[in-house]
Amino acid sequence: MRSARADVLVHRTYGKVDRRCDTAHRPGGQEQPDWLAPLAVATQLAGEVQALADNLVEDYVEHCRMHGFSWTDIGAALGVTRQAVP
């Protein structure tokens, strides 16, 4: 289940896709929008958001390590379990 903050981010992202593709919606007076252009922009924005999320998590992992938390504690907080190595 998404948080309210995530819903706001998703809503804002849809707005960004629309603004970046304002000329792509009806190229050449077509009846249907060109859905490939917004798809490409949405994919680019998704990559940017994922990179920001990865950096955020990495920063907090680093803070946890600096404050003495073990990798086991950090993994548990992230929902990651240690896998056995053969």
C-alpha cells in the first residue's frame, strides 16, 4: 500500500509527464494522442525517481553504520534477510 506522500509524488509525476509532452498529445491533428511520447518521458522520470530513492536509502544506511548498527540490523529494517552462501 502506498503512503499519502507517494500518492502525491505519483500525481505530481503525471503532471510532469503531461507538461513535458504537451506537444505530443495530438501530433498532426490526430484524433488519438501519441502515447509513445508520454511513455518515454514517464520512463525517464521513473529512472530519475528511482535514482533519488536509491541515494536516499544509501545515505540512511551510511548513517546507521556510522551510529553502530550492524548489517544484520540494517538488513532487518530493509526487509532483507541474509542468504546462505554454498
